[in-house]
Amino acid sequence: MSNTVLLDNVTHKNLKIITRKSAAFGDNLPSVLTFPQEFRNIQTHYPICFQQDSQNGRYYAAALMGFEDNENVFLDQDHWDASYIPLMIERQPFFIGGKKTADGQETQVIYVDMDSPRISETEGEFVFMAQGGNSAYLDRISNILGAIHQGQEDSLNFFNALLEYELMEPFTLEVKLVDGSNNKLVGFQTINEEKLRALPAGVLETFSRNGILQQAYWVLASQSNFAALIQRKNNRIESNTLGK
């Protein structure tokens, strides 16, 4: 269980964050939550798929990075082998949340998980400057958390539009690996491209104006990354085999 506390420049004046990527820091994830405003960057490396939350029924988008638990084929020891790292990875170990002000208004504040293995006082990026101001690193984290907060609302609008016009469909991916094993990726959905193209002109115009059309095509374009993802998995299998 995390030990999440409100970040402040007095209690955490010496706080540093280890930013390198490693399985030891929990980066060995097969998928991670992603948001429409980062689809442009995500689709350069990762397949984007949709899943439904079994608890609340909401849909969300996930960037795929592996095929099994504790597997991230973009993670190579302490190096992330891609030019773009998803926001939900980059924000660790920080969270954004609401806090009531003295006049009863709610403001967005930053929390930090003090049980995270990234927490340090001896190595990493300083969170606060010596005089108490935000470091450049914390300013960057604040921007990331703001994008995530906005992304949650954008996701709701994106999926409401897809659901209204019944544009989603389930898919199954059969994966045969170099070791002879057969794997099947199930439980995901994507966009039905034929239905998308067949939308009335007025709907397409609205989708284009509010960015949903472009986001939808980024999702479709991302499907080409499955071949590269499978190749990365095969390379890892071959490397492990040679290392035995």
C-alpha cells in the first residue's frame, strides 16, 4: 500500500527522485493508461487498445508494452528504448488530487508516494530548490500531472463519442513466437474503421473540429506497432536463449 502525502517544500526540502527507468522501480508493465492528447506520441511506438473497467464500466485507452505480467519489452535494464515515454510512467511517484481551500473551493495539489523506490535524499533530481522554490524537474512534473488531469476529461468525451456512434469493436490477436509458443491477446477493443469512414458528413465535421477524428486515426495507425512489439518480444526470447 502506498504512503501518499501532500507535497510541500518544508517537509520535503531534501527530497530527490530517481528518474532512471528500471524494473526495480516498477516500470516492467505490459500496458499503461494513456490519454487522447498523447495519442500522437504514443502511436509512434506503442499499440493503443481499449479496455473496459469492470468496476465502473468506463472505457479507457492503454498503450501496450508487453504480452505478459511484469513484461515491458521497451525496458532494457536502466534504459527505456523509445523516444517517448507515456505520461503515466513519467509522473511517478507523483499524483494530482483535490484539496479544499479555506473558503471551501477545491484546488489541485500534488501528492507524492513516500513508499516509492524512487524516493531518495542522496541521488536523483531535486524536487525543490535550496531556497524553497520549485525545481525545473518539479515544474515538468506539474505540467505532466496537469496533462493527466485534463486527459481524464478528454478520455470521457472521446469514449462517449465512440459509444454514441457504435465505433468500437473487440479484437483478438494471435501471436506465434520464435520459441514455438502460441499466444492470444484478448479482452481489448479498437475502432471499426469502416464505421468511422461511413459516418455522416456532419458528424465527421464535428469529430474533425473537436479533434476526435484525428485521435481515432492515431489509434488505428498505432495498430501497425504490433509487428514491432512482437519482434521485440522475439528478440528478447532469442537473447535469453543465447544467454543460457
